[in-house]
Amino acid sequence: MDNQKVVGLYARLVVEVEYTSDEFIYNSLCEKEVSPGVATQAVQLIPIAFGRHILRDLGIAFCDKFWIFNSVGRVLYRGSLEKNKIFSAAFQLAPILLTKSVLDQVVFRSVEVNSVSQALYAGSSPDNLVPPPVVLFNDYPCAVGMQRAQEVIRSHLKDLYKFEPKPWWGVA
């Protein structure tokens, strides 16, 4: 199945069964002959792509990188969102697929949308927000895994921006 069809199927599934779990979406995609790897990417990356489409005019410099960690916090993969076929297809199709129903069911699955919403509500300016790379896990992280992932993010931000992350960033 091509990536645009996967994105369309994802959007249809979340509207047909409101407030469904990612696990249900994943299983439904696999039942429709989407490979497990593509189904995983769809569940993880489509909400981020749709969310970034919604936030695109705020002037936030989103990071193009995404990292996949295992459950104990080891980096398994580092990639580019723009080069990811599912992410790119979702971002391209967002203007067409983002009806109110899809918006309600998908966009707030994005940690970026939630983080930006919280920051703006707290009084931050969009141009002051510095989102880190998107962090994904290939399994449920244990406490040590979460701690290690936060250390990797903290180190990356420190090296990239030459300053210490603030405690309210959630990676301190």
C-alpha cells in the first residue's frame, strides 16, 4: 500500500472509532495489509505531521530530526522527518484530510501540539520555543530508559544551543 493511502486510512480509522487507542489503529492498519513497520510509523508520525501543519504559521523552528529509542534508552535510529515517507505524505495530505473530526482525533495525539499549547498558555512566545528532536520509543520505556533518553536530549540541546535546558522543558 502506498504511503498516501496509509495516511488516508489512518485518518479514516480515527474518525470511524472516536477516541480509539494507538494499539487499535496499529492493529487495524496491519489487518488492511499495512506492514508492521509502516503501521508503527503511521501511528507515531502522522499526528506529528498533522500537528506541525496546524502550527506551521506560528514561526516555531521545529527540529527535522527524530530519534527512536529502545525501552532502556538506547538510540536505535536517528533520521530526518522530511525524508521519512510517511511523515512527508501526512504533511502533504494534512490540508486535505484535516476536517474537524480528524483534527479532534489526531492532532492532540501529537506531543508537540500539546507542548506548544501548554507553553503558549503559560505565556511563552512561539518564536522563543526551541523544540528538541522528536523522540519515539520502539517499546514502552522503563524508568531507566526514560532517564537515559532525557540525558541524550539534554546533551543534544546543550551542544546545539550552548546553554543548559531549563527545568520546565521537561528534559532536565
